[in-house]
Amino acid sequence: MNDVIIEFNDLGFQYRAQAKPTLYNINLKVRKGEKILIAGPSGCGKSTMASLINGLIPISYKGEITGSLLIKGKESREMSMFDISHIVGTVLQDSDAQFVGMTVAEDLAFALENDCIPQDNMKNRVKEVAEILNLGSVLRHAPSELSGGQKQRVSVGGVMASDVELFLFDEPLANLDPKTGKQAIELIDELQKRTGAAVIIIEHRLEDVLHRPVDRIVLMNEGRIVSDTTPDELLASENLANCGVREPLYLTALKYAGVDIKAEMHPASLDELTLSEADKSKIRAFFEQNNKVKEKADSEELLTVRDLSFTYEKTNKKTLEDIAASIQKGEMVAVVGTNGAGKSTFSKVVCGMEKEDSGEILFNGEDFRNLSIKERAEHVGYVMQNPNQMISKVMIFDEVAMGLRLRGVPEDEVKTRVEKALEICGLYKMRNWPISALSYGQKKRVTICSILVLEPELMILDEPTAGQDYRNYTRIMEFLKSLNDRGITIVMITHDMHLMLEYADRSIVFNGGRIIADKSCAKVLTDTDIVDKASLKETSLYHLAGLCGISDGTAFVQGFIDYERENVRK
Amino acid sequence: MNNLFNYIEKESPIHGLTGATKLVCLLLWSLAAMTTYDTRLLLVLAVLGIALFPIGRIGVKDVSFMLWFTLVFLVLNTVLVYLFSPQHGTEVYGTCTYLFGLSGHFAPTAEQLFFQLNYILKYFATIPFVLLFVCTTNPSEFAASLNKIGVSYSVSYSVALALRYIPDIQKQYHEISQASQARGVELSKKASLVSRLKSASAILVPLILSSMDRIEIISNAMELRCFGKNKKRTWYMAQKFKALDYVSMIVCALLLVASITLTHINGSRFYNPFK
Amino acid sequence: MKKLSVKTIVAIGIGAALFFVLGRFVAIPSPVPNTNISIQYGLLAFIAAVFGPVAGALAGLIGHFFIDFSYGWGVWWSWVIASAVFGCLMGVATMRLKIDEGEFGTKGIITFNVGQAIAHLISWVVVAPVLDILMFQEPANKVFLQGVTGAIINIITTAIVGTLVCLAYSKAIPKKGSLKEEN
């Protein structure tokens, strides 16, 4: 009994500003040394669970709690946030906001400073933690000099320094690329083995978390716990699909092939997955059926760049070197690569936000270089990752109209064009709403709409689905697909491998300021060398192919993509 | 390192002083230079300030950009003072000695020229010291120093947070402004003043609203890590006082005492050679 | 002094950082050649209105100090203090507004703008010039003219930028209401 760290008893919670409770009848126990994944779509209440466990509720966020939550046997409402934070260490999703120190060492020491630990002890402890997390060489670096993965390790170190008994990770994968995400999951696993602490991970990306085993998965939907069971049991059930959480891709492939998934097969891990000969032959048959070589019709070039180079003024670093690429009319292309590989710079140079050192940019065969940023925007629209960074008006209509009004378009024309754009984006009925009433996905749609209204032929979107759950992801991507069907060419800068597989015709891979690959997504995601350089992961489909004795893994992945595009998403 | 403020990492006696010492010295020195208008003391301060540069191993090249800025500002201000008050020297020193046989409102007087010389000296008495402070003080140590000299740790940490997030906010501003420009927002001279300000708001609104979210998340993150738990806190970057720290502070304190004494002896803040 | 909440401390830090970035890197050309208009006072007025006089004063003080500091022209204490005074007065003047609860109507706009105009006048026409005269013995007519010019420009920028930001913020706070779809 003593080893129970967290115990929810029939807990309910309602935020003060909300009309309905966010959590109902939660019962959950977390013991020492356990590793638990809490999964569920956005708005299911999983973040509220996190805030309850770390004490932000009721201290920072007000609301009404019913039932009880015991932390190491004590009622949490009677504890201060400081008491709780010595038991529960929280790693927030936004590692930039959690990084409050000016350098790595200072941030690792932050909690110790607040506990008035003498400086000598503090320096030793920081050294120890840095050693464990492999941060020793960057102790004096500022956050801007670190990679996303390093920043997250600093966040982990910051809570590790005060010897907590439970680590709480709130969407640890949201801001990381696939390769770094994989390392983060490995780190969490090691951390738990080393410290013997309990771990709670809150995530909706099941396949990525299951890279290392977890004891239980708590699946939530609409404020309730739907199931609390082992990963194998959960994956064999229908619960995931009902809650709108994406299952691992290899399981989707198995289902397409007609394989029935049972808990005894150990579906939680591809390494332990046991497939009978009958199952394997079903998959091979699926492969044979879908392995058709398709001829691609050539179309006109829309955007062509040649020998493009760019040097970043401040650091004097060459961020683009001899870039040559072309985008065809009507394509949907993914641009991938690590942070700093040059993909954002590339789109900025194309949009005229940065000036190239040398090289050519042709749009529709015409020289693009002499046009201003504003003029180029009428051909190439750029949509930032975070819609909140683009929205500056209160009402939806005004936001969409802004670009036209600033161009001096007469008001009656503004009205017709804005209404048409709103219609395309499915926002027409909400045209007189304030933007604040919209969800994140809808806001994203508004920002896309406000670019669309300028009638660009090409749209560049920076991480269109970052941090979105499966439902939102599907909505945003289907929307982009519908724009694409209307003839708008779409370029997506992304880390999302699902997006590449499901929606992109082709990937352009950046590395160190150069393009290292420009080919189909199936080829990119099955090429070990490119996958590594672009900080991606090999898709699990590739390994599944190997498991079933299919030698041409790339063709298998391509077959899966084609099958899905033709049969599943009409 | 965070190089917004031109901190230059080197080994020197001045770099070795604690941040708190340098901060105290900066305050004492500024106060001394502020109180006095005595030409002799200003000269001493100016020469001393410049003499400290080689000790801190900072060359003219390291500060040339800032120096250039300052000089422009200085020239502008000197000209303005003359244009607005060519008789200010006469008022201050109580005599009127026309030079070059000229007379009239804008005619140069010895008093005015002397006043303006002092005015320029006053710049030179403080600026080198401030520049030196900027180049030799690690911004990370700044907050710990503030706390050490008696500023509450909450306010000290506000300063640290400002330093921490300036680069992030700067980057964000840049991105937002580029995206708005693509949509047609212009800050150039073509538009009228009011519409320029409205355009600026189009960039500011998203910047400020996302900063409000940031404030919320950061304060949660800090509370989750026990910020504000105790009446005091320790600092990773704090340094202990050494002998040289005390010496430096005493010297600066003496300069302030000298400044006040001189004012007392002169009977005013000015040294008056015309009487 | 009452202990500052962590949120206020963070608001001071981020407010100062914003003040610095706007003051240091954002230049809007003004009608007068070679001078730029500073929009950071619109922001400071907003911070003061939302987080109160202490936050306003300290954000102004720290932000302005950093601007001077980064230019290296010596810290112009008289103007730094005037910025702090503005933040403080603005916080006091807007004590009764509830922008963070989504309320910013006509009455709010009037209070905000009357408040900012008075606060600017006190800061730039009284505090800054008087301190300049005390510290540097600068000619009175020069510093008062600088002060009056500064006050007028700042009042205009705060009136536009500050009001728009307050409006956008108060509207961005979700309020329960019946939103109907229109055909």
C-alpha cells in the first residue's frame, strides 16, 4: 500500500469558467516504478489530469474538485505546490518556456536555487545531472544554441535535480522530430530504470511512445477513463479507433491485409509481434495485389530554383548552398530535414523574406527575384506554423480581408473575394464570429484562408499539423487536399511521417544547406542513410515487410500508400 | 553566450570582480559624475575611466560600434544645447566674455564654450565606465548581483527573465513582421502616420497575445519548480567578494565623496574659473 | 511591500523584454527626418493596465535601462525613471479596468486614454526635464521642448497602438455567448 504515489478516487473536476465538468469519476492508482501512458484526443481531459497531479490545479487554475486525489497518502488539496513538486517532477510540453535559466547550468540549478541549496552542493549536483543526461559539454550554452532534444533533456534535468518520485511528461513528443522523439522515449526509459521512479507520459502518439514498453495505457475520452489496461489488450480492442487515437501504422497494414489482431500476438511492439504463417501470407497477398507500377504524368513547372545560395548575415553561415529544385503545377510536396538544415530559409528566400546571395528563382518561367515580398505573396502564400502568430484582427471577416484592404482593393470586391475564400474554407457561416471563439484547427483554417484570398498559385505551409491530434490532423490535411484538388500547389515543411506517407507526392530532403534527396516518400522513409540525416525514423511498415519476408520494402510501403489513397480515403 | 550586450569573455582583473561589485561601482561612479560639474574631477573621472580599458583588456575595436553611436548622440546634443541656449554659460557662471569681437544672442562667449566643454567632459566621465561595465559583466551574473546588493530576488529574477527571453521575442517579432509584410503590412514612409501605427499594431497584436500565453506557461513552469518557496534563494552564478572587490568599491565611494566635497567647497556644482 | 505573485514577476520580465525589443529594433519612420517613432509605450501602457502599477513601473524601468545599456551611451537615468513613472501612473489610472476579464468598452477606452495622456504629460513634461536639469544642468528650454515633443508623440502612439492591443486582448478572452451560424 505504501508504494502508491498517486491515487484518484472518484475524482471529478470542473474549471470555473466552464459550463460542464472536464473530468468525471476518475479512478486511477500509480505505484512506484510503474510506467503509464495516458492517451486520448485533444480535449479529453488528459492535460487536466496532469495539472491535478502536479498541483497547478487548484493552485493556478481555479475550479471545483469532487472526490479525492491522494499524493503519497495525503489529500492533494491540503498540500502546497512546493510539497507536491518534491514528489512530482513535471516536464512541460513547451521546453522553451520551461527553460527559465540563461544557460543550461543555471536552468538545471533553478529548483535548487529556490530551495536555498548552498552553491557548492548545487554545483556538484548540476555536474552529476549533466553527466547523466550528456549535457556536460553545453553547460554554459544559452537556450538558443541548443537543439530541441537538448532543450528537452535540460527540462528533464531540471526536475531530476530535486530527486522526485514521479516524472510527469506532458506531450514530450509534440515539438520533436521523429529521430529526437525516439531518443526522448529511450531517455525516459533509462531515467526510470536508473531512478526507480514512476513515470506518467501524456501523449496521443501511441506508436512513438511504444518504442519502449509501458506497463499500462490509460485511454481517455470526453473526461472519462475509457480503458486502463496493458498495451497489447488495448491494441487488440476497438477502443482506440472509437476515441480517435491513431494506432501504430503496422497494425493498420495488418488490418488492411485482413489479419485479425489479438492480444496474444503482442501487437504493442513490432519486435515482439508474433505472426502466424497464415497471417504472413495474407500480407504478402496484400502486397502482390497493390504492387502496381504507376506512370506519373509530367506536368508544367511552376517554381524552379537553380544554384540558389544564401548566407545568414549574423552568423556568416552558409545556410543554403547550390539549391536546385522544381515544383510542378498541382503537386503536394513535403520538404523535410533537421532544424537548421535550410528548409525554412529556402521558403523564406522564395517568398522574398530573405535575399539570396546568388542563383535563380523562376516562377511560371518568369524571374521572381525583382518582385517585392508583397508582390510575391500574390503568387506564393506562406503560412506560419502557429496561427496565433498571424492573427491580428478580432473578427474572422476582417482578418481574411486584411491583405486585400492593404492592397487597396475596392470594398465591394473585397467582400466578394473574402466570401468566396471563406466558402472554400468552410468558414462562411462563421464569418461574423470573433476569432477567439475558434478552436486551434479552425484558427489554422482562418490563417490559410487569409492567404488564400490573395489567390496564390503556390502555398508553403510550415508544419501544418504540428502538435495536433489525429482528428485535427485529418481535418487540416483533408482541407489542404481539397485545396490541392482545386489546383493550388502545396508545399509542406514537416517532420510528420504520417503526413508524408499519406498526403505528399514527393519529398525534398534538406541536410546542411543542401538537397540530399528528391524522391517519393516511400523511398525516402525506407532509406536508412537519408532517414538518419533528415532526423526521421524508418517507417514501421518497412520492418513489417521484412518480418513477412517481402524483400522490396520500399515497394511494400508504396503499395500501402496507394491502397490507402484509393480505397480508404476516397 | 547571450551576446546582446556585447559581453566579452576574457581573463582580467576587471572580469574577475564580482558582478555585484561592478554594479555598486557603476552606481557610485554615475552618482559622482552626476553630482559634479567640476572640470577637474570630471577630467579625473574621464582619464581614469579610459585608463581602465587596458586593465580590462578591452580594446577600442571591441566598443567601436557603441562608441560611434555615442559620439553621434553627443554631437547632436551639444549642437542642440548651443542652439537653444547660447547664453546658458553666462547664466551659470555669472559673467559674460564675448569672443572674437562678436556680440549678440548667438555670439560665442568664453562661458558658453567652457560650459559646453564641461558638458562633453561629463559624457566622457561616465560613458567609458558604462562601456567597460557592459563588456566585462556576464549577463548571467547580473541578476544574482542585483539580489546581492539588496534588490529583492523576485525583481532580480524579473531582470534575469527579461535577459533570457529578449532573443526569443526578437526572433518571434522578426517572423511575425515578415509574415505580415507578405500580406501587405508596410511600415515604410509611403503610408500616413496613423496607418503606419495601425500597421505596427497588426504586428504587435499577435506578438503581445502570444507573449501573454508565454507569461502564463513560464509562471507555471517556475512555480512547479518551487520559485517563491522561501524568503531567500541562492544563485548558481553568485560569486564571493575578494580583496580587490572591496578596494574597488572603496575607490568608487571615495570618488563620490570627493564629488560631494568639491560641490560643498565650490559652493555650487560648477568649478568657476571666471571669478 | 506586498509579495509579488510569480505571474507578476514573469510579466515584468517579459514586459521588459518586449519593451526592449520594440524600443531597440522596431523603427517606424516619423515625419521628422532621422527620427523614429517608438511604439513601446503602447505596450507598456497595456502591461500596466493588465498587471498593475508595480509591473508597469518595473517593466518600464528594466526595459528602458536595457535599451540605454545596449546602446552604450551611458544610462540616461532621468529618462529611465520617467519611463518607470509612466508605467506606474498608467497602472494606477487603469486600476479599475478589467481588461483581463474581457471588459474594455467605450468607458474603458476613455479611461485608458485620459490616463495615458496625463501619465505621459507628467512623465515627459515634468519628471524627465526636471531630472535632466537636476542631474546635468541642461538648459531648461531645451529639455522642456524635448519633453513636450516626446509627450505628444508618445500620446499619439499609445492612443493608437495601446488601445488596439487592449481591444484585441479583451476580445481574445473567451466569453460565453451564443454564437449562431449565419447562412
